[in-house]
Amino acid sequence: MNTASDQDVPRKVAASQGFAWVAAGFRLYRKSPLLLSAAFGLLFGVVMGLGLVPLVGGALSDLASPLMVAGFMAAYRALDDGRELELPHFLAGVRGPLIPLMTIGAVQLLGALVIGQIMVAMGFDPQAVMDAATAGKASPAEMQALMNQTLPPVLVGMALFTPLIMATWFAPALILFGGVPPPAALGVSLKAVARNWAAMLTNSLALALLLFVSALVPMLLGLLVAMPVLFGSLYASYQAIFAVWEDDAAPVQAGDNFA
């Protein structure tokens, strides 16, 4: 397990690495495309299914999301190590650091709730926005008034969501591979993304383009390819930024505990 001092030194990489991570994710995906796509479809369906549970569905979905991320990180670690990919790899989060990973999900949930309440307090009305978008009958003056009311809380919400996303971006991989406690994982992830903001920006642009193109495929079937590639890109970025200190640790091998 890494010490706090080890974890506090994420590597800084060039901005061009952001594009290279997407290419690396695609190369890893090509090693087992059918299984990766099938696993994403199944796990995403489970997460979405949890969201349909009355009253607590949204919370369950948020708590389970880091488990799915950890499963794909373990799967890509296996492929990267030249091992055969098997379905149990995708359960690495469930059969490993379950509570720490769910803690990250809880942070995401609570953070989103707090930010949402701040936006509502500033005058953001999601129902009014939905009505205006679907009805299409509002006058220009009404649309301008709605924009004037909506824009400030939306900008504040984006500003608050950014550090939340930064803190949780690498946290599942840090917990799974490095055994990092959740509070430290959040802090290290935040620092890593901030230190590599240029590479993360180029990576985000490349992934956004990939997701846009995949959304054009009928029935959103393109996401069955795009999302596993996104997870592969996340794994590649983790390796580029954190392998410098993980090499000195005893990282979790994603198939070691599976019979």
C-alpha cells in the first residue's frame, strides 16, 4: 500500500497525452471488444435498473457507479498485463474495496445534491427549463427572461461540479490499485487533474467527440463501443500519471482472488 507521501506526487504529462490516452483506450478495447461491450451493457443496465427503485433509486445508482468504474479498471489492467479477460474481473470492486468505492459514490451523490440545492436557491427552475424546451411556444421575451434567470445558477453549478468531478475522476482506480483511503484518493485525484489540466482538457475534447459520433448510431448502440473506450482512456491516463509511484507498491491484481 502506498504511503501518503507517495500518493501526493502525481506525474505531470504533456497536453498531447490527452489524445494518446483515447488511442490507448481503443487499442486495449480491441483486445476483447465483444466482452467489454457486453459487460458495459450489462453493468450499465444494472446501474440504471437501480435508479428505478422507488425513493432510493437515484442514491443506489450513484453508489454503484464507482463499482462499475473499478470493474473496468480491473479488466483493462488484466488486458494490459496480457492476461485473459474474464467476467469476474468486472466484479473487482464488489469483491474488493466495496465500502471505500461506495464512499466515493456517496461523495458524488451528496455533492450533486448540495450543488443542486444551491442552484435552486439562486433561482434555477429545472421544470421551467424542461417545459420551455419541449413546448417551444415561449415568446422571445419569455425565453430571454428564462435565460437571464437560468444562466447565473448554471454557471455557478458548473463551477462547483468541476472540482467534484476532478476529485472523483481517479478515485476508484486509486482505491482499487493503490489501496488509498477515500479521503486521500479524492485529494490526490483533485491534485492530479489540476496538475494535468491541459492533458485532461484535450482528453475531454477527444472523448466528447467520440461520444457525439457514437450518439449518432441508431438506438445508441455506438455507446457500447464508446463507453468501454472511455474507460480504457481513463485507465491509460491513470497509468501515465500514477504508475510512477504505484510501481513501488503492491497493487491489486484484478484476477488474483478469482478462482
